Amino acid sequence: MEKIPPRLTSNPILPQESSEAGVVTSVLFSFSPLAIKTRQDSNARPLPQADVASTLVAGVEQSKRITKPKSICTIAVQLTTTTKQNMPANTKKDDPMPFVYVRSKDHAWVPARVLESDGKVATVIVQKYKNEEEMLLNAAKTAGITVQQQVVQLKDYDSGVLPMQNVDDRGKLGDFEDMVNLPYLHEAAILYNIKNRHMKGLPYTRTGDMIVAVNPYKWFDHLYTEKQRKTYAKKLVWDNSESDPRNYLSPHVYETSALAYKGMSFDKQNQSILVSGESGAGKTETVKICMNHLANVQEGPTTGSSSSTKDSSLIVQRVLDSNPLLEAFGNAQTRRNDNSSRFGKYTQLQFDRRGEVGRPVAKLAGSICEPYLLEKNRVINHDSQERTFHIFYQLLAAPEDAKACVWSGLKGKRNADFKYVGATQTTMIEGVSDGDQFLRTTKVLSLIGLGDKVIREFLRALCVVLQLGNLTFGAPGGDADKSECISSKELAGLAKLMDLPESDLSVALTERTMKTKDESYKVPLDPAMARDSADALAKEIYGKLFLWLVNAINKATSAEANYSGGKNKNFGIIGLLDIFGFESFEVNRFEQLCINYANEKLQQKFTEDIFRSVQAEYKMEGVPLAEIKYDDNTDVLDLIEGRTGLCAMLNEECVRPKGSGFGFVNKALAGNRKSPCLVPDMTDRMCFGIKHYAGKVFYNAENFVASNQDTLPTDLQDCASKCSNRLICAAFQEEPDEMPRRGSSKETPKRLRSNIMAPTVWTKYKGQLSHLMTNLRSTNSRYIRCIKPNTLKKPGLMEHNTTVEQLRYAGIVAGVTISRSAFPNRLSNTVVYARYNGMWEKRQYPSVKSRSMSIAEQVKADCEAVLTCALKTKESLEKGGRTVKAFVVGKTRTYFRAGALEYLESQRITGLDAQATAIQKAIRGWLIRKDQIKAAKKKVEDAALAIQAEKERKERLAREKKEREARHLQEMKGYYLEIQALKKRLQEADEDGTRRVEAAKRREEQARQQRDELQSKVHDHDNKTKSEMERLKIRYAANLKLIQQLKKENKKAHKALGKDESIWKDADKRYKRLSHINHESATTFDGLEGDASSVAASNQRLLDKREEALEVNMNLKDKVRKLQSQYMDVAEQRLELQKTMAKILNTIQDGCKDKTLVEHVFCVGHECETESKCLIAKLEIEEAPYDLVMSDTSDSTRLSSSMDLSQISLKYV
């Protein structure tokens, strides 16, 4: 009989309680989702399909011979076979109708069950809920009391298929810790899975390497205990496991931080943790949890008490204390969140990866924080139900003596006394009052190294911001084109606070200096513009103070400045990015465009990382990588940051003298009309839309130009730079490029740089973002997506529409689309075989498995055959004629294309009706016969039981007596054995002590022998060194003799060449050359004598090349012999030439009467002789190397002479 995998439930992945039903009942559950009630049999086992027919036939034959029971109540199974035609309105959970989701305007997705479908429309039954609260709390439960029918258009759904629910046969929704394992992975499945876990108090869900964190709006102590932190650190960092340790751990942000630490410390690769989500989703709290866990992990598997640990603890504490300080100056209360971060930050934790014995591989050495896009507008304006930055409320809630110490004008003042702050009902944030927070903030300012004077200056600078908000401006004498400060008391307080003349301050706020090439002049501002000037100065001061604070924190926490030897270390980095999530409001402005642009850049990296993980999975499963196809957001990024994109056009519009949002929109639409991502707004020409990855967003460009410029007039810059507050003064003097250039009067006047020429906000932000993305791409990134479940901030509640919107904005749905672009559904191979082998025609589609295959390979081969048979009609042809199957079978999983798995389910359920009817018939008969046989046997069994009970009672009494005696004997025996064991242990202890003494003696003897051996080796080494020195001395004497011989040859040559001045010069050159060689040889020998080991090594190399030198010498000797033969020939010729020359001279002398000619001939002869001698001398010098090599010096002399004679003879001829 063929072996098949064990039976699974209707849903292949969902866990289901193990059934102990009878054999036939197991077969029934294997073939149908219908629920069957039957008696239990503990020995039950699932039957393969091959035994179904024989079981049914046997049951039918037996049913003919057994009488029916008198009452139907004896039947253990009652089945109701309902079809799609007679489906009642109020259905039961055991009806064969697929569980699906349908769209809802009010609740995004609601569960439903398909009643019927014709391929174009489907009739479904949907539960009705009493009220909104019941829907939000119980939508995951798919069995309702009241239902209603609804007709849906299938064309409105992806691939024309309704998304399936991940439920078991009873309609119970599954709970998946890792959503990668969802059989049906789509938007609705993600929504209901995280909702189901949220209702159970499980805020974290895993999606591959990403963690989805749902804000529970309450604190779970059991999730963040010291034991939990150490457990995740131990399992994920310190323990070595071949399998993935996450399989045994629940999803948690501790998982992300622990894996990041492991990658940084063990793999030596910098890490980053990207935390995103909308305001109120819990991003800041999640970052703090990760940071605290990293501080815990870096302590190592065990905590020590060394001084380095104490130093590290101080650094860790300073890093952790910097978080509330940034929250005080960068967070504010909003409608969505009481402690909302109004800036983005990238915190880089620096780790020393040197490691110590018994200490962690990497310990925290410091941190650096980089802020992004502070919401400076919140300083001057906020909603009535919101607050500005926390620090202002903390300052005004401080004790009166503390406020008077900062500035006397604060004494007795409340929130309502300052327009920028305003009255508020909120006096506590996260359970802590503003007054207590002020004390905590000042304490942390001291901890980061700021002195009392600096803290006072810093708080006084905040008072300058507050006082700027209280200034009011009016039109002097009714002239609306001019303005003056009409709040003289407030102006006087501000002037005193800044230590500036009131007139100078008033002029800077109400007039603007315009400068041209040749002159400058003042332009009055109207009251509204003057108010804008004051607001601009307040925003700029606060922005610079915030950056100064961040720099101060970095100086106090950076490893370079605080860690021992920090400037010379290459630290490991774990970056934590806490940045705004995707935003889409009723009115979206410049800030939303910047935020969404940043999210587009992050989504691009997220897409790249998801694509790599899908590639790795497909490669591991053996699935062709060509199947992966996805759309990225390159078009959107090109539209925003391209050369003709929105960024460039907005900057260009800011340069124009009369640039406006209307002109920007027109240029953007005209220049990017071919972009598929830019959408014109037909109802408002000041608006435009962008198709972001999360959806379409329309932006209002009314204040785009002003928001992008965000420049401060030079009058206000000069005024602020003269302020007595050192922090404000220094902050405005640090930017000379934005100040007007001052030149001498002799120079040609230059056009001063205007405010519109300064770098725009967009340009600065783009540069910051590019730097951030560069940093992130150099790290291994991990993702945490924070979800805000409801707007009421209540625990245990999830609003569908807002949650689905966040899933899209966070890129989770886009990531799922990428990961399952080719194959939306997947099941394990064992599940596929157990679930669909009933649709397999084995003869027509045989399996290619063999006995030589492993079990996994055999299951894969069977799945290939089963699905080829079942999905034959779903195959398609490509343009090239290649058949494309609706599935791909991997090593352990099967991947289905869109609609394939739903088709299999519908075919399986349809084909099971007839089988279920036949099985029910056989089971009913079998159960009735089984009950009658049991009833007949029951009477006999009852009588036998009574007799057996009496017999057992007597046997029990006898057995108990024997057991008591045996126990007593056993106790005595035990005592004896314990005594013997004690004696044996004592004897073993004595023997062990003897063995240890002997072992110590053996070790002592071995040490003595090793000492003797080392002494012998040292003696041998000394002897060897002495012999080497003797040999070097002998070689040195030989070299000295060679030098003496060379000197003698030099003297001989000097005597031979001393007659002629020219020959003497050439000889002198040779002498200098030989002297140089002699000097070099002497230097070399001195070096050899000084370093014996080096000379020995050089001599050894010379000996190795001895053969080569001998061969060269032989070649030279052969050459000398050849030249000697030539010399003899030339010598004979020369002799003849000399005789001829003598005859010529004699003839001329005797016969020539011209004495001048005779004298001239003799001179020529003498010159030839002289030239011959010069040539001889020159050749002797050139042949000197040969003289050193050849042993026969006379041969070399003859060779030189022969060469000279040959040359002279040729000249005479």
C-alpha cells in the first residue's frame, strides 16, 4: 500500500485540535469539510484513499444482514448535506461554502461566505452586527448569528477572485506569528491577522525579517521584563543554533535589536533599524525599547563588575538620558498623540568591537544623533486642541524662584500670558506633570555637561522666542503701508532681554533693507508683514537652539569625545531611524510633500531589501528567479527629484522675483506631462496630485514658495547677531555665507547676496536625505512598522479603515505584493499532497518518484503529478509557445499563481459531495451494527466483571501484604548498599589522591627533561654559531688576498701606462674604478663581519648559484679560446703590415726628396702607433670584468692585444 503523509485539516496551515475519531470518521474528515459527530476511538488512524472503496463495500454488505435500530437516536453521526441551490439564509459553519472577504465602505474588509458564483458576479452571505462596537471587536469571528445576502462584482477584485480567509473547517480564524506563513496573503488577511493578535494582547507580528508593532495603548509588563530581554539576547545572540532561533520565540522588537547587535558584532557589518508609522503609532517608544535592549545586550551573556563595565554603564546611561531631553524640545501634543515627535532623527549607536575575555564582543561606546525637518511652524502656530513644544509648558510650570532666576519677566506668568503657548487643558504628559518634567529636563542638561550659566542662557533664549510672540503691530497714523510696534511694554521687555536698543529692534522688525549694486534703502513693512518678521525670527532662533542642543548632546555622548581612545577607533554602528510616516490629510502642504518624499526614498530601499529576500527564498526552493516581477517607485522619485522634477522647478520658482505657487504648479504640469505619477487637479489650479506607492495624494501649493525659501531678512540677522545672549549671537554668526559681504571702499562694489539666493529648504532637505540614504545603504537594514489601531486611543480596539490605510502607507501591502507578485499563495508540499490527492488520476498522470529519492523529493514528485492533473485547465501559453503552469513545486513548498488555489478549493469541495454521501451511508450502517454487537456483549461482560472484581479484591490483599514485606527488605538492603557506597567513595578518594601525587611527579620529571633538552639545544646552537664565525673569517682572509692581487694588477697597469698623458688619464679612471670596487668590497666585508647570520644566508645563496656561475665561466673560457685563435690570425696580419709599413717608410726616406712629406709620413706613423697604444689601454679597462672572472690573466692580455692590433692594422690598410 502506498505511503502518504498524515491527514491535515481543511486549512493546510492552521493548527487544529487532534481528532481521536474512529477509522472511518478519519477518512470522512480527510475528504470533506463537513463536521461529523462520532464516538471516539483512541486507536484511530487515517485511511488512505485506496482503502475507501473497500471500506464502503464492506459496510454496505454488512448493513444488509443487520436489522435497523428501533430509534434513530442510536445513530452517532448526523449529517446534513446542503448544496448551493437549497442553502438556507442562516447557514451553519459546517456548510461547504468558501470563507472569503468582501470590501466594505465602512469597514474596509468584512468576512463573508460564497453562496454561488458564475464567474462574473458572486452571491455571498455577510454577517450583520448590532452596532459599530460589535463590528470592531468581533469582525475576526466568522460565525455570526444573523446574516444577509449580498451580490459583489468579481471584476472589482484582483484577478477576479475574492480573497480567501485563513480559517479552519470550523470557520475559526488562524493566529499566525509570521505572516509569511499565511496560506492566503493579501491586504484583508494581514488586517485580520494583526487584529486577531491585537485582541489577544499580542502587539507584535512578524513578516519575514520585519516586525509589525500595533500600539496597544497600555503597557504589558510581562513583555518587557529583564528575563525577556535576556532570553532574546541569549537565544538570538549568544547561543549557537543550526536552526533559526526565531522559530521558538514570539515576535518582538527585542528580536530586531538582538539580531542587529549580532550582525554588527559578529558579522562586522553596520546595522540600521528603520522605525516608521504615523503619529501616535508608537515609533518613539519603540525606538526607546530597542535602545534599552541594545544597552542590555551589550553587557554580554553575564554581567561583570570590572572598571570597564562601570565606565560603559556611565556611557550607556548618558545615551539613554538624552532621549527625554530631545523629547522636551522636539515633541508636542497633537490630536493623534500626546507625545508626538515633530522632527525626524537618526541615532547612531557606536560600539567598540574589540572584545575582551569574558566580556561582550562589542560594548556601547557612545551615540550620535542627526535631526531632520524640525516642524518650526509649531513654534508660532498650533491647533486649539494641540500644544506647541513641551519645553515651553515645562518652563512656565517651573517653580517661581526658578523662573525668576531665568528671567524676571517670567515671574507670575502662565501659559495664557504668551500667545505662542496659549491656554491648554493638558498639564501632564504620559502621567508626569510639566513642572516635574522641567526638573528632569534641567537635570539632564546638567548631566550632558552644561554648566548653570549655559543652562540659564539657553532658557533665556527660549524666553526671547516667547516674548516675540507677544509683540503686536499697528499702522501709524492710519498708514496701512507702514507699521510700528504698539505693545511698548512687551517691546521693552524683549529689548532688555536681548540687551538691544528698543529703536534698533523696532526698526529691524518693521522695516526691511533693500540693497542694490550702488546703494541701499529702507522699505517699510505693513503690520501683517511685521508680524511675519517677528514670527520668522522666533522660528529661526528656536531652530538654531534645537540644533545647538543636539550638538551639545552629541558632544556629551559621542564615542570620539568620551570613550577612551575614541578618536583612533573604527566603531561599529547600529542606527535607529525614527522618522515621520506617510501623510495624507484633507489639505496637504509643503511639509507633507517633504515627508512623503522621504518615505518614497525609504520605500525604495525597503523594496530592494524585500526583493533580495524573495530572491533568496526562491533560490533556496529551486524556483526560477525569472518569475519575480514587481513595480518600484522610480517614476515617483524621478518626478520629485529629477532634473526637470518638482524639486528643481520649485527652486527655480523661488529664484524668480515674483515666484508663486500658481506658477510652480503650471510649470510642473507642463514640464512633466508625460509622467504617469503626476495628476492635475481639475477643480483647483493651485493643486496637483502625485501617485505615491501608498496612494494618490493632492497637494496645495499656495505657500510652497515661502515655505521653501524660509530665509530670514538681513536686518533681523544683524539684530540677532548683536544680541547679548551668547547662544543666539554665536548661532547667527556661524553662517557668514548668509550675511552680506563687506568690502573696502577702494574695491568695485559687488552685488550682495540676496535672501533668495540662499539654499532652499528643499535643497537642504534633499542633501540631508541623500546623506541618510547613503548611510543606510552601507548598513544591513531591519524594519519595524508601527500601527495605530484606533483614533480613540483605547486598548483592545481596531478601526479597519484607518488600519488598512496605515498598512498601505507603511509599505506592508506593497512588500507583500512584491514578495508574492508571481505566486500569491503557497502551501507546503506535504499539505498539497494530503489535501488534493483525491483529484489525481494516477494512470494518466503518473508520478516520477523513485526509491532512490529522499522523502521530500518523493513528495515533490507526487505534488507535481497531482497538480498537473488538477490544474490542467489553468495552463496558459506565452507568445513564444511555452506552456505556463499555474503552479511551481519547490523543494518544500508549492507556489500557486493567482486564482489557482481558489480553483482547487472549489473543485475539491464540489467533488466531495458524492463521496460524502456514500461514506455517510456506509458509516451509519456500520455504527448501528457496532452498537447492537456491543449491547449483546454488555450483559455477559457485566456478570464477568462482578466475579472478576471479587477475585481481584482477594488478590489485592495478598499482594499488598507481600509488598509490605518486600519494601521492608528493600529498605534494609538500601541501607547496606549506601554504607558500601560510602566505603567505596572513601577508597576512590584515597586512590585519586595517590594518582594526583604520581601525576605531579611525572610532570616534574617531564619538566626536568625539557630543561635538559633546551640546554642541549642552546649548547649546539652556540657551537654552530662559532663554526659559522670561523668559516666567515676564512672567507674574509680569502677576500683580502683577492683584494691584494687586484691592487698588484692595478700597480702593474699603472706602470705600463705611465708614459703617455692620455693613457695615464684612462688608467687613472680604471684605478678610481678599482678603488671604488675595493671600497665597496671593504664595506661589504665589514658588514659581513658585523652580521654573521646575514652573511651566512648570502653565502648560502651564492653556493646555490655556484653551478650557474661555473657554467658562465666555462662559456667565457670558450669565448677566450675563440678570440685567441682570432688573435693569432690578426697577429700574423699585423706582422706583415709592420713589415710593409717599414718598407714604405724606408722607401719614402730613401727616395723622397721632400723633407716635409717625409716628416709628415713619420708623424702619421707615430700617430698610428700612439692611437694603437690608447686603444690597447681602453680595451684593457673594458676587459677588466673578464680579468676578474677568468683564471688565466695572460690569455686576457693576449686577447686585448690581438684586438688592438687588428684595429690598428685595419687603420693602416
